[in-house]
Amino acid sequence: MKNKMIGIVGGIGSYAGINLIKKIYDLTNVTCDQEHLPVSMLSTPHKITDRTDFLLKKSFINPGIAIADIINTLTKSGASIIGIPCNTAHAPDIFNAIRKKTNSSFKIVHLIEEVGQFLNKNHNTIKKVGILGTTGTIITKIYPKILKKYNIKVINPSKEIQDIFVHPSIYNKKYGIKAFSNPVNTKAINDLISAGTYLSRKGAEAIILGCTEIPLAIQQNKIENSLIINATEILAKALIKASYQQQ
């Protein structure tokens, strides 16, 4: 029997989608071309408004509507497992809009739920985690709401650290990852590591790379004594597992 096709919403950010596909292929145990999983990605970034701008009320067009349209196109092409490589897109105001405009004939693998399950299963002694993510992800408290049920406390960067180091490392047009994805600008890397160091010294036993662009910059396994948790890699593993569940 054929494995289920994975559909990936690209363009949020664009290299994040590419990185997710790479992770899927890197983490799939195969010996030839034909054993790789069927994967389809649709990247139409010009149609999707910025997720953080919407959550900060700088834009009033819900990006979930365009994301839903992309998912509907992917499912019409045969995808039945959907991955959305954007943490901020899982904020309830956006994710609920996605669900309202799509049917239930496919599975959306919920990135942040998967991170919670991963921590609970593989690192259940960890009770404090730091989050590096967009300001949209931070202010909507997506991670605290989900990790609370696993008795995990979330430590966010201070407003100063978030505004000066984290968010600009993603968005700044002169050095941010969205502008310079390959290679990532050195300033963005150093600023994100500085923010991670802040979280580690605040007691974070692990640091979640809670923006799918950040793993392009931070590729080490630890910052000081804090374990790095790559949300993109967790999503890739969950998509692979779902694809192997035969119809």
C-alpha cells in the first residue's frame, strides 16, 4: 500500500518550508528513490499576510484564510497529511480560521502539540523551557497553553531581549533570517544565541526554537546547559509517522 502524501504549506517563511522537506528526507530511513515518502509543497508567500502583523493588529487580513486555500489545493492534489511550518500560524485566531475553511478529510499535524508530546515522552524530567519565537508567538501564549498540561513552565525573553535581539533577528530587513536565509547573517545568529543564553541563565532546562526560521540560525545541540529543542525536526518526525500509518 502507498504511504499517505504529506502536504506542506510553504512560504511562511519560504526557507522554513524547504528546511522541513529536507528534514523529512533526512529522517526517513530509505535505500532508494522509490522508498521516499510522497511530499507536496505549495509556496505562494505573496498570498499570505504576515502572521505576527495580524496578531499585533497591524494587519486585519487573517492569514489563516490564505493558508486554508493552500491546504485545500494540496488535498485536491492528493495530500492527506498536512504540515504548517510556522509556529505563529498555530495561534488560535489563525488556526481556527484555517479549520473553518477546510474540511475534516485530512489530518493537520499540530506543530506545538507535537512539541509538547515530544517533551513529555522523551524529556519528562524537564519542567522549565525557554521559547525563542516571533513576538506573535510570544504574546498569544501558544506554548504556555499547550505545555501547561504537561506541567512544563515556559520562560519567555524579557520585552527588551525580545524587541532588541529575537524579533529583529527574524524580521530585520538588513540582517534578519527572512531577508538572509542562506547563509544566515552572523548578527542574527549571535543575537539569537545571546537571547538563548539569557533564557538558560533564567533557569530554562531546554530552549524551544519556536519559530521555524530559527533552526536555520541555531544548529547546535545546547546553549550553555540548556538542551535545544528543534520544533521543525519534531514536526518532520510527526509527519513521517503519520504518512507511514497505512490507509
